[in-house]
Amino acid sequence: MAVNSNKNIPIILGVVVIALLGFVAYGALNTPDQRSPGEKVGDAIDQLDNGVDNAARELEDRTPVERIKDDIDDATDSSLE
């Protein structure tokens, strides 16, 4: 019986590591926007070449997931034009 439990240890460790990586990734991608107001204005000025909508979006508090989604939407919208 002890031999079978030794075979399960790598599987259990793998599941635990995957669960921990998922938890860390979820937490990192949902952290609040920590840019200062000056950084937000600077990012908005940098985005003016891409349109006023993109520049205004830089002034909002958004999580990294929201920023990635917006970048993907912008990339797919521009390829259809």
C-alpha cells in the first residue's frame, strides 16, 4: 500500500503547483490600476495618435485584464478596416 502512495506524490504536487500558479496569475491580472495621475495623463498623450477614444481610455482605472482585452479589440478592429 505504501508503494502506491509514493506514485501519487508527483501527481499531487503537480496539481498543487498548477493551482498555485493559477491563483497567482488570477491575482496578478486583476490587480487595481496603480498608475499615478501623471502617468495616466502621459499614457493618454501617447495614445492621441491612435484616436481620442484610446487616449480617453488611458485615463480610466482598469485592470491588466481589461487593458489586454482593449488591446486585442483594437488589434482586431483595425485589421477589419
